[in-house]
Amino acid sequence: SSRSKARRVPAPKHAPGCTVTTMGVARRSVVGALVGAFSYAAWVVPEQLQPPPGVETWLFFDGVCNLCDGFVNFVYFGDSARRVRFGAVQKHTDLLRKRGAGRYAEGGEEALTTVVVIQGDQVYVRSAAALRVLAVMDQPWRTLSMFYFLPAAFRDAAYKLVAEYRYKLFGQKEECMAPTGDFKKRFLEYDAREDLGVESP
């Protein structure tokens, strides 16, 4: 008897380099989503962190900390609009208390543990303070404030770690900085009458 033999149909072959896997598609989708999220954050977050029109940004820092001094110099050169004014925490205890930030002034519960930023009646500390300063600076530094969208607990943990060891890593001075020239004019205690030789009352 003649029986027909079943024919085995070979599986189709893909051309080399043309195989598209589900994993590859998923990976590209994730990368695309991350790029999109970061691009959106870089555009939106800095705008959301802007203070109301006419409100200055006051940055209070540890005046004997070399790292803090470096940050203040960085802000000075990166803020062409002169939107940020500076003050050493050690020199502005009364002002910090009046503005509701006394716990971060000398003698407070968290004295000299963080930079302090005051914008109007709002007080910001740790990573939020640093990022809000970046938000009012020139580009490309302003874009870095996009990291505000990260969880505050994560940001502040990194900030506290650096703050705890800042003296060991970067050293400290015996006295607060004594700014001169145009730099001096950006400090809260600056009195224009000093340049004219007029004594303050």
C-alpha cells in the first residue's frame, strides 16, 4: 500500500540582525520613558520653583565651612541677575529668628546643620534650599534644580551625609569670610555708606 509521508515544514528563518525580541522593545520603551520624564522635569520643575515676582532669595550658610564658601562663590558667579543675597548664619541670628528659622541659627536645635534659604515668608533647608537656589541661577545650572522631583527623603539623606563630614573633607576657617568689592554688595549686612566713608548710626 502506498501511504503518503507527512512533510515537515521548516520554521521560517529571520534575516541576521532583524530579530526583534519583546525584551528589546520593552528596554527601548523604558529608556524612552525615562528620557521623556527627565526632559519634562528639566523644563517644568525650575519654573515651579521660582519665587513670586520681586521676592529675593536669601542664602544663609556656615561662614567657616570651606565647602559652603565654595558654594556661595559658585552661586555668585552663576547668578548674573543678582537674585541671590548671602549671609553667614553666624552673623544673622536675630534675622533668622525673626523669619522663623531660629532653630537653624546659632543656639538653635539644628544650628549649622544646613544651609537656609528664605524667600519671602518661606523657609527652606537642606536639599530643598540648595535646589531652590539653583532654580534662580543662570543656565545650565538652573536645569539641575530638576532633581527636586526626587523624593525629599532620598535627597536629604545624601545632603546630611555630606554635611556631617564637610569639615573633615573640605576643612574650615577660624573666621567667617570677609567679602570685598562687588561680592561684598551681595551680602545682607552690606551698607553702602561704608564705601562712602560714612559711619553707620
